[in-house]
Amino acid sequence: MLLQPLMMTDKQDDEDETSILLKTRPKTKRPPLYKVLLLNDDYTPMEFVVHVLERFFNMTHAQAFEVMLTVHKKGVAVVGVFSHEIAETKVGQVMDFARRHQHPLQCTMEKEE
């Protein structure tokens, strides 16, 4: 018995054609990031700002000192970029800590563009 290869005929009917369905995954967008900003004032001691940067933003003393000088000279500096929840928490921690130590240090957040 001889086996002959099956030949597919060209048919126009869609029901007879074999097709591959591709599953497409919807692209998930990354959540927006938020910059945490430290604002300069004329009353908060520089040493306190350095301490805040080391404690809440895990900076080395040298990094914290450089950022503190930027805040002092330019009036504001970005001290970190985080998800909304983390940025909000960091701002709250800094503001509470400053208030407890009776310093008017201001910390805010804004959406990164």
C-alpha cells in the first residue's frame, strides 16, 4: 500500500481554513511616579535637614550634605522619586518629624512629568 501525501486545496471558505489566533495581552501602564521636594526656609538648621535626609531618604552623610546645600542655595531640591503611596508617606514622615522638633521645614510632592 502506497501512502500519498494529502494535498490541501485552495478554498475560499473561511470555515475550511486553518488560522492561528494570537492572544494579545493588554499593555499595563506603569503607575505614575512622584517627586518628593524639600523646601528651604530661614529657620530650620542645616544639621537638622541633613539628619532628615539621612533618616528618611537613606542618604549617606555626604549625599545629605550636598542635597541640603542645594536646598539652601536653590530654595528647593528633589530628594527622591517614588510611587504615590510611598511619596505620600515620606512627606508625612518628614512633616511630622519637623513639627515634633519645632522646625518649619516643608516637604511636598508633585507628579513627575
